Amino acid sequence: MIEILDPAGHASVQDAGRLGWRHIGVGRSGAMDTLALTTANLLLGNAPGAAAIEIPGAPMRLRFLVDTAFALAGADAGARLAGRPAPTDWRDFARAGEELELGHARRGVFSYVAVAGGIDTPPALGSRSTHLRGGFGGFEGRLLAPGDRLPIGASGAGAHAFGVVAPEAALPIEGAADDATTVRVLPAAEYEAFAPQSREAFWTTAWRISGQSNRAGYRLIGPTLDLAHPIEMRSHGLVPGVIQGPAGGQPIIQLADAYTAGGYPKIGVVIEPDLWRIAQTPLGGRLRFRRCDHAEALAAHDALEAHLARIRIWIATCGFDAPAARGSAA
């Protein structure tokens, strides 16, 4: 069991997400950075989508009430276990009574604390992720608060400590040159409905992430994206990664807590293998959109899967708790 001492920010329990319920208006939820969640779980021999604690950039302190292996991934928050450094993309072992403390994120935004066996809160609609708008899933359907005690699943993970290469180093995007985060984008259904100058600006602008952003979506600041002519649209399905052009002309990227439907025209969609890059870009940071085709999108998916496969092979080769599917996502 884990006791929350000081959650400070908007920490919550998240897993790989709640799939198969969009037809009744229930979105995915789940981790903003699924690559970090998966990495932390692989380090522990958990199922890739097992539930963990998601911490969005702010300091947090918790106490382990039992001996357990744990792993950190995602943002670098200068974490310390019982006063000693606990690196990110790293597995460690905590003794009962030891405290883990995370500071403000020094690189990235979302940190993940996974434990061997996974966070074992009751599943809701097949997932342990917190659905904040609906008030279900996670821990009592809400953000974590001081005094909360999170159950953890059974595990025989040992006291090994080791880490893996950071995803930024393992999965670079060719041609990303400045301090903006580059993500690959496919043109969406209404792309041609935008004015030519707006389409050009979409690809050439370093868009600023507005402070009016959250897990549902990031609002961007930059040139106004105008339609070539007014169009009438019915509401249609949305998924994380869709970039909409609302009436004000400033685009919105739908993310983990996105609504399931909307009526704004879509200019593009960020490919799924790059969504973690957006999650780890702070408010006020900049994004650049790089146009890609379906072949490049599939190649990016394959590269991400190959990176995860290398982690699995390395852990198995070293004999560190051969990954069994402990701590399921459901």
C-alpha cells in the first residue's frame, strides 16, 4: 500500500486508458504519456498498461507502507527516495516506511510512479484510469489527496535497481532543429477547407501552448487559422491527437481527456507515437507540426514498438524479474 502525504498538484491514478466506450460518450482518459507509463511498467515486469500514479509537474510526497519495487518514468522531477536520488527511467526498491519525494519538473511535465503489481484500485468500465469529469475510476474518481492509501497488486519483484535510455535519445525526430517540440501530423478531413495562407502557417509556425490547457486539450497561440469559406458541420467523433480549428482561429489539440465528439473543422491529427512529446511539453512551450504521410506514421509506430522490445529483451537478458503480465490494466 502507498500513502499519499502531499499531492500538491493534480496527481491521479491512470492506466493505459478506457477503450470501447466512445459510443456512449465515455472517452479514453488514461495516461497523458503512455510511453512513460509503459516504460515504468516494463521495468517492473507489470503489464504495459498497469495503473500508476500520474504527477503533472508539481512537487509530491508519498510513503511506501510495504517493501516494494517501484519505477519512475516521464519527466525529471529530481525525485529522492529516503533522501537519496531516484532517477527517472529507473527502477528501484523501497522499504516499508520510506518516503519518495518529487520536486518541480526540471525536464518534461508528467512523471509516473509505478509499483510492482500495479496500483490495484477497483476497475470501472474495464480500466483503473481516473475519469475526472465523470467522477469514476482511479481512486474514488478524483484527484489524490493527503491521507489517501492506494492498494497495490501482489508481486514477487526483487530488489534490483537499473534504468533504460530516455525516449528522447532513443526516438529522435530527424530535422528537429530549434527549442520547439516537433511532432508529426497527418492532414485531417477538413484540411483543404482552410485558406491556403492558414495551411502554410499551420506548418511553419512555432505554436505556443496556452495556459488555458489541460488533460482534455492544449490550446495553441499563433496565427489565426481561417477557413477558405464558411462550412456547416455536424458533430463527429474525436480521438486524442485531433487538431481542431475553432471559430476564434486558434487551434486546439485533443488529448487524453478529450470529449468523444465535436463540431469544429479538423486541420490535422498528431500521430499516436508522438502524443507523448506533446504531454511532456510545458505550458508556454512551443510546438512545431511536421507533415507526414501514412507510411511515415506506420514507421514511427514500428520504431516506438522496437524501442519497447529492446527494453524487454535487455531486462530478460540480464535476468531482472523476467517480465510476466503482473498488474493488468483492467
